[in-house]
Amino acid sequence: MPSNLHLFSSPGERDIDDIVEACRPYLEGKDDPIIAYMPLASLYAERWLEMTEDAFKGLAQLKSVNTELMTQKAIENIIRDAHVIYIPGGNTFLLNHRLHASGVIPFLQKRIQAGLPLVGFSAGAILCGPNILTSNDLNTVGTSFFNGLKAIPFNISPHYPLDGYGQSIKDEWLSDYHFFHDNPIIVMCDGAYVKSEKGKTILVRGEAYILRKDSEKERLAEGQQITL
């Protein structure tokens, strides 16, 4: 079964309401629904735990993953029991380093390929691509792990500027990626939502573009299927 991904540039207008609504269909009507919560892109994840638990209160139980304090087996058990994987934002390099260093990437990839829904924003969305090289972040952790989950063939670049000048600066920066890699980049303004389901990737809503190697930037239409 193809990957079932719900990718956001930002988590919601005021809260993580977009994340909750994307998760809801996979949790309602389930006995003891579980969310595997992976706030691994942040050094201060505990600051957001209570807010996140409150957002999902009455809908599902949150089981947090901590790669420093948990064994690989314990993390894989959470993933195995989960109805949804939720990966929030932060530093993409830190997120990827923790997942690779913990040894859980192969199991996580297997579960996602089997259809386990993944909902992520910012760093959590970037992680789903072939690699994380289009992240806005600094590699402060000094990781040598750059491969993503490879759940979609597109790289993701969130927080794309709304103004033309900001976009031109970002486009020039991202064009360097295509000197070394051929796959397209989906660039998402805050508020954009991209879904990949049943082998089809579409822009559900918001403003987003696709950058293809040796091609002009293309603005995506809501509901448009995104192709290589």
C-alpha cells in the first residue's frame, strides 16, 4: 500500500488545529486510539507536551517517543501500536539524526509503506522526502545522516515566503540543490497542506509551488495532482 501522508508547512492558524483535523479520521471510532508522537526536532519538546495532549484530549492517547531515553524496541512497539504518526517541527537535522541513530528508521519506513498515516509539519514534512537537504535549518547537531524516509519522491521546503522578493531569494538558494539532485522540490507557504495517498500527491489547500530541475517554477492549484 502506498504511503499515507498529510504534510503541512505550519500546524494551524492559532494552534495545531490542522494537525488534529488531519489525524481525526484515523482515530474516531477506534478502541483506544494511539498517536505515536515524535517531537524529536526540538531540544525543548517538554514545553509543548501539555498543549499537544490538550489538543488531542478525548480523541486519542499520545505516546511520546524519546530516542535518548528509550530502547529501539520500545520505540518500535509504540510505532507498531499507533494509529497515526505525528511529527512536529523544529530542527530537521536533529530530528533525522535522532531517528537514524536510534535505529528505528527501517521499521518506521516499513510501517509507513504499509499505510500507517503520518501527519507532520515543517521538519516533520521535510523528513518524508528522499533527503532533508532542502531544510531551512542549520546542521547544529553535526549529523552525517541526510537521507529522509523516502515516502514521497519530492523534497519539501516549508515556510516559503509570500512576497515576490523573498521567493526569488529562496528560489535562488534552492536552485543549488538541483546542481546535485534531479528530484523536484515542493515549496509550501505557511497554511499549505499537501496530501499523498493511494500513490497520488495533491495540494489540498494553500499556496505552494513545484521547482523542477531546468524548468520554470510552477504554482500548484488546489486539488491538483503533483507529478514528477
